[in-house]
Amino acid sequence: MTDKDAGGRHDSQLQSQTDTTGLDDAPTGPYTSNLPGFLGTVDILISRVESFVLAVGVLLMAANTVANVVGRFVFQSSLFFSEELNRILIIMITFAGISYAARYGRHIRMSAIYDAMSSRTRKVMMVVICFTTCIFMFGLAYYAFTYILTQAGRGRVLPALQIPVWVTLVWVPLGFFMTGLQYFLTGVQNLLAKDIYLSTAVLEGYDDDEMEV
């Protein structure tokens, strides 16, 4: 194998790690940020929080569901709190997941017009999209927070777990806030870098072997 072939294979591997067209190409190693200094530290911190919340949420949901099935069919008695616990975990996973999806450029995009633009115009559009989405996410975080304050004032609790309802909704404003911060960092990344980034870790691009049908 020549050095040229090796270099081409290495470039292909790097491209596959940042490609947005294949879900199987998502990086599995420790996350490293492309942002400099303090922004990079914040980016990595958010990534660790997202990964931890998603991992814990999925594992707890699986364990809760399995335990409930075993209890129902083996001991003839379901877990009285199983449904409420899964509801809490679904909220947690969903709103941590929107930030995680933004980090790896996995949100659905309508890009027919965008793809027809020149590289420079796409760059400007991506910056505008990132900062506009950031503003909307922060706005939703604010309204979600005020909704939680309203629920806290009502004093409602879950029937089985006896947990205040507002506690189960904490992940909603937090998820919106982390997503907004992720889009803000992506906008900064596009201002600092020459390439176009769909997120702080994902370059705009397609696989070389992808076929259009």
C-alpha cells in the first residue's frame, strides 16, 4: 500500500466520522471538541452530561420494564410505580436526546434549497440558522421554566410515587437550554472555521460511495 492510498483511507475514515448521512458512522470514542479554550470545555461538559443522562435513562427504563414484566407474569403482581417511572424517564431521555441529536447533526433538515446554494451562501445560512435556532431554544427553555414554577405552586404530586409533578418536568427547560447552547456553539464554530459545520463535531458532507436514487 502506498502512502497516497494510506492517506486517502485515513481521510475517508475522518470523513465517515463526521458524515451526517449514516447513523452507523457516529463516533464511539471519547468526545473531543473543535472549539478553543473555555468554549471547548463547555462543549465537552455538555457532551458528558448528555451521554450520562441518556445512558442512565435507557438502562433504568429497560430495568424497570423487565422488572415489571417479571413481576406480572411470575409473581402475579405488577410494580405499582412502573408506569409513572417510565413516564419520567421518557421525558428525561427525550429532552436530553434533542441536545445530543443537535451535537451530531441528526435533526431532520429540509435542505433542497440550501444544497443548491453556493458554499459561501451556505456558510452564511448555517450561521443564521444556528443562532436563530439558539434563540428559539432559549425562549422555549424560559417558557418551560415558567410552566414548572406554575406547577410547583399548585403542589400536585404523582399518585404512586408521591413525587411533585414539577420535579418530573425539570428536564424540559434543561434540555431546551442545552440544545440552545449547542446551536450557539455550532454558530461560533462556523464563524471560526473555514468549513461548514452542522454541529461542533460534524462537517457538512456526504459519503463518496453514496448513490442517489
